[in-house]
Amino acid sequence: MTGATRMIYHFGGGEADGNKDMKDLLGGKGANLAEMSGLGLPVPPGFTITTEVCLEYLRKGGHPEGLREEVASAMASIEKRMEQRFGDARRPLLVSCRSGARASMPGMMDTVLNIGLNDETVKGLAAASGDERFALDCYRRLIEMYGDVVMRTGREEYHRALEKAKHEAGVEEDRHVPVQALQALIVRYKEIAKASAGRAFPEDPKEQIWGAIEAVFRSWNGARAREYRRIHSLPDDWGTAVNVQAMVFGNLGDDCGTGVAFTRSPATGETGLYGEFLPNAQGEDVVAGIRTPQPIRRNASAPGLSLEETMPAIYKELSGFAETLEKHYREMQDIEFTIQKGRLFTLQTRRGARTGQAAVRIAVAMTREGLIVSDEALLRVEAARLADLLADSFPEGTRVTAQRDGRLLGNGLNAGPGAASGKAAFTADAAYAMARGGHDNVPVILVRGETSPEDIKGMEAARGILTARGGMTSHAAVVARGMGKPCVVGFGALVVGEDGRSCRVGERTILEGEFLSIDGTTGDVMLGEIATTSSEIVKVLVDRSLKPEASALYRDYETLMSWADGARRMKVRSNSDTPSDAATARRLGAEGIGLCRTEHMFFGADRIVAVREMILADAKPQRQKALAKILPMQREDFLGIFRAMDGLPVTIRLLDPPLHEFLPRESAAIDEVAAQMGVTARTVRERVERLAESNPMLGHRGCRLGLTHPEIYEVQLQAVFEAALAAAREGVQVYPEVMHPLVGTGEEIRRLRAMTVAMAERILSDQKPAIPWLVGTMIEVPRACIAAAEIAADAQFFSFGTNDLTQMTYGYSRDDTRNFLPVYIAERILPSDPFASIDQPGVGRLVTMAVEEGRRVNPKLKIGVCGEHGGDPASVEFFDRAGLDYVSCSAYRVPIARLAAAQAALKALGGKRR
Ligand SMILES: [Mg+2]
């Protein structure tokens, strides 16, 4: 850092050095405080120390030269604007110190409030506020927060001392602790701090502020922050800014309060001011979820409690600010505010986090209102969040039934939409262990008093989250919505047992492992396991059980998707193996099938014996006899799929998996095959052993099977073409695309193509109607990418099988990664899971190489991808850049891929539409 670089920017109280476009330097919070100040909103004065200073501090292990002087002069500027003095016993200035990174990291970073209080200044605060109890309470909170964040004492001891004091004073709430008890508590808190940190709580305000600033810097590298960045794939080299700001108090009496307002509902997207406040409370109380807050707008279920009713003038002012901010940012805002003695202050504004459902409705509504254009609307909805709109719910009438059966435990706040049923776990560790500890797919509901950042791992592992305390903006609510998980908070009847193995709701005790069901859309909490049903969108599109007119959400979804379809370049297909799956995919917008896996057609109860007979056959005639049994069944399968995909292309992949996957293992199955084949069980056993492979993934599979046992592929090809002809004669438009898996050389595809052409000629030539068909190959072996030119000469299309391509490029067997891949990702040896999002520099390089080489030889080559990467937004963007013609993914990811493809196309145009 050079001496000329500016380290500090001012905001509030009529000053604003920065603006909203300076997030990299000032962090999101600092940039927005500056912007709000510039708009003339009532922001308490303060300053931001830049992210560059943080990085410098972390590099050097100390703050840069000159920072001390700059902070001193910035403090003097706040003193002037507040007409208070830092450390003054008569008119003490108090400040807060908060972190603020480029992107919001809720609950992850540390905050210290009330800095500047000591045994002397607390008297000045008591005199100025006319409330000694309040002043002592602020002091108590400072020691606790400072102890925890700066001196690393934890909070438990303080909480225990406070509970003891409350018990002795015979009061329930913190705010009722009497003056004398608070005085004793402050002495006790200082003893706790000293005993556990080995040094005294600093009475010198200057020492306090430096300690807090350095703690914020260090918290960037804290375990919680690192974990959050890992989960959300945020880089480690951003650093955090530090915001120091004059304190305003929401806990000076009944004309005070603090809250969070959204300019529209973050849960449903409904228009109008939305949010919660706590009267007579301090900032962190709302987020920490200690008390359950009251609504901002008039609310039928809580009459008389809303801000609109209790402080109508403040409500009106806040509504005005909300409108100003939303119009200015042209985006839904999340605004933190404090009311001090009847005066409103805005403390923060940022883009409001929202559910997928709210994201769609807000984007479409804002376009209609003329606030944004449709291209912006498309870029505003995070594609992966469309999964929320397709999420499950409990069947209608569940609540009534549960109530009747006595299984309805009650109702909390509906903080994250969707329904989830699972085994109760009362600690994050237990949730993690139950869901992941060798028992994959065990559904778990994490049940807590409230959550904290330490619970992240357990929250990630759980299907749903339930808390006793907290509001819509509590840690649990914010994190659950971010993860797209069903969540119910503020369920006041719940008491989690101290042993962490049980909870109580009224008279009911629920033990660890017992089933609970939560409805994050309604807030209902029920005992027992409840099957879930599909969303409104799924009801309209897939089940056809709801009329489009009956669902406003569906209509907005449809509008957004029609914009997406108009904006994207790439086609979107689905990976579907059955007629019903194909029909679902089509209703969700699939424009064909990119991967129809035929091996599933071999596993049915009615055919597996014939398949085994075929594999275990000693000679060709025997094998053909078994295959003849399979032929009519496969033909029927294909016919059903062609009908479901009338007018659209269907890519059929011939048999791919290693033969051992079909072999019988248990004696009953061996006996059955032996009887069918007229041989002994011993003979079957011997043949099974002969076929064993030490690494089947790299063994006798894919086109290697088709070339060594051509009769297998021939039967499949016969079934495909006969089914195509039959479908066409019914009037169905068929576009079969035969795909050969695992091709690595030109000679392989040359022979497979000849086999395909011969069969097509045998079945289709001279027949009416004519069937347009293609033959191509999966590209999933690294050699196929490198030598793509020799393969493209005999292929009409390429389809990247990115799962196998990733396995073989890295040399990872996907099924054997569980012991090292999680470590690799946690320790950043790999930036992310390459099976979830394509590894662009490695696997991606092979993809672009194959595209270039393939098109050089065969300019008409059609190219797609059919790995699950085809439904991952970041991968979709990469495939768009690589020039692919389509992506293909599972049916329920098709809408995500459509939107991601539109976003990719818009980004490629740099915001300028044709
Ligand atoms: Mg494969």
C-alpha cells in the first residue's frame, strides 16, 4: 500500500465521500451507507476503513503506517457532527464497529456496539439519556460483546451470570434487571473477561476502538467466515472493510425501537413494505432472534402491534424512504432502521435476499412497473433458485388431519418455503452425523433454540430447520433461505432439552431420531413423517391438477420463462429414460431428449433374466436367442418415448455400463438364470467369475461391448429403427439420434457408424414415411477430445458426457471420492466440486478443444452436453461460450438450464441485445 492510497472514507451527518459503486473498496455496507447519505437519508455519521487496509493488516500482521492518525481525525469529525466527545464523562460519543465485505455474509462477521463506555462515561450516558438502567445495560452489553469478539472469551459465562442475576431479582426479561443488579453484573462481567482472557477489559476508549478494528480485520480469516465462503464459493482475497459509526439507540423507551424492513416481501414477492421491528430494543436483538418481533404493516393476526398502528408517523416516513431507496437502486432493498426517541435513522440498505418464488415475482412485477426491462429481470433471478419454485409441499388438508390426530404441534413463522419431513436432531453435529455419517439420504430436521454460525454444517446437512426463537430475519431464516431449505422459526412452544437429545412442545417430548414435519410455507410444525407433494408450478405444468389462471405465481413464472426462451441461443433438452419422465421434461420446457439411457430398460423384473442369459451365453446363437426376448420390450420402450417427444429429437445411447452390473450375485438369482439357460448353477458361477473385472469403470463397457458383441447393439438398433418407423406411421414426427458411448478412436466410430447405417438401411429403406435420423457419439474419454478430428469425420453429432470426462481427466472414480474430495474442497486444494460445476481450465479445455477440432473437420457437427453439468448455471454459461448447440439435464433442472442459457446469452452480448 502506498502512502498516497486513501484509507478512510466518511459518510452520514450530511457527508458522503463514497458511493454504491465502490463495494470492492468500501464493502457492500460501507458503499451503501455512503450512497444513502448522498440521497439525504438520516444516516448516523461514521467512516469506513477500506478492504485494502484489511488485506495489508492480514499480510503484515499489523496496521499500515498513518492509519492511527487518520482514525483519530475521522473520530474527531464524528465528534463534531454529533456534538459529543469520545471518552468524555459528560457527553460521551459511543460508536459501533462492524465488518462489511463486498458481498453480504449474514451473521458471519463480528460486531461490537457501545464502544466508548467505561466506569466514567457510563455516568455521562446515564445523565444524557436520563436513564441509568439503560446506560448500565449498554455497558454490560459492551463488555460481553468486546469480551467475545475481541478478547475471545466466548459468551457463555456472561449469559450464565445474567440468568443468575435475573433469577435473584425475580425478573424474566433482560430489560427488567434493576440498577443495583446491573452494577453488580458489570463487576462480575469484568471478572469473567479477565479470568478467561488473562487481561482486563480495557477502560480506555481508544484502546477499545483499536481492539475492535483489529478484531474485524482478523475475523475475515475466522473459521466461521472461511466456512461461509467455502459454502458460497466466495474468494478469500477480498478482505473486509470496517465501518465505525455513531451509535443511535432503539432501547431508550417506548418511543424507540429497531427493525428490518423489506421494500417487498422476501418470502412471496408481494408488493408493499414488509418487515419486523422490536419496540424498545437494540440493533442486534432482531437478528439474534432473542425476542419474537412485531410486524411493520397492519396485520390481522397481530392486531394493534404493528409499527403502522403504534407509530404511524414513523411508519409513513419509513415507507417514503423505502420507496426512495427502491426507485434509486431499482431493486428490492433490505433496510435496517432504528427509532431513537421518536426519530428515525436508516442504518443500512442492501439488496434484499429472497426466495426463488419472490425473485421471480419481483423481477416480473418490476418489469411491469417500468422499473427495469425484461433482460434485467432475467439477470436478476438466480437460475438455481428456480428449484425453490418446484419444491415440494405437504398435501392439502395435512394441517386439518394433523390437528385431528393430535399431531399438529403448532405454528411458527414461515421463514423458508417448502415442506420437509425428517428425523429430529438437536445439535448441528448430530444433524450432520445422522444425515452424512455413513447413512446417506437419512432425512433430518435440525431443531434448535436458535441457530448461530457454528451450526452451518448441520444446517447444510438437514432437509429443514426449526427454531424456537427468532424472526424472519434471524440467522436461521436468512441462512435457510440462502440454502433453499424449508425453515420455520419463532416456534415459541418449543423448548430444546439441555442434554441436546430431546425437546418439549407442551406436554409432548420428542426424542432424537423421531420424525418431525415442518411446512416452511405456512409455518406449521407436525409430529410424524408426512409425504410431500409438488409445487404450484408442478401442479399446473406436470400434474395438470391446477389451472394456470388459478396461480399468479405460475403466470409470472411463465412470463419470465418466455422472456428466457426469447433471449437464449442454446437449446435445452432433458435426460429422460421413460415415456412419463420424457412427458414431464417436455412440460418443463425440454426441447428434446439429450440422453436416453437404455440400460434402465434392461433392469425390469420381466427382463433382467433374459439380459443375464444374454451376457452369460457362451456362443452367439445362444446370445441371439436371449436378445430376441429383449427386442420387443425395447421396441415398446422406444415407441413410448417417441410418442412423448413427438416433433422433437431423441438421443438414444446404446448400452453403456460394464456387464458386471447386470450379473446375478445371490444364489436364487443364479439358480433362476441357470434354469433358463439349461446349465448348472456352477457353470453360471464360473462364467460370472470369468467376467469379473478389477476396474470395471475402465473395462469392458460402452462401445467396447458393442464392437466385441455386435449382436447386442444390433438388437438395440433394430428396436430403435422399428419403433421409429412404427411411430412415424402413427403420425408421430420422429427424430432419432443414435449415440455410441465411450468412443475414443476414429476406427471405433467408423465401425459403429457402418453398423448403424446397415441396420437403418435394413429397416428403413424403401419404407414410408422417410425417417430423418443421425448417428453420433458421446465424448467422454480424454482421447476423444484430443483426437476429435478423427472422430468427427464419422459422427453427425458430439454429446459431452462430462461426468465420465471429469472422472477420467482427473483420474477420480466418482464413487470413491468420499474420503478425499470433501477434504480437497474444505482445504481449497480444489476450488469446488468438479462433478457439480465443470472444471473450466481442465475438463473445459478438453471440451473447447473437441469443439474446435470437431467443427474444423465437420462444420455441420451438432454439439451438446448430457452430463448433469448441463443443469448447473455456471457450467451452462461455460458451454454457451464454448459454442455448444444445446445442454441436456434432468427434467426438474430444465427450467434452471433455460434461464441459465438466457443469462449466458445476455452476458455474452454484454448487456446489448441484438
Ligand atoms: Mg458415461
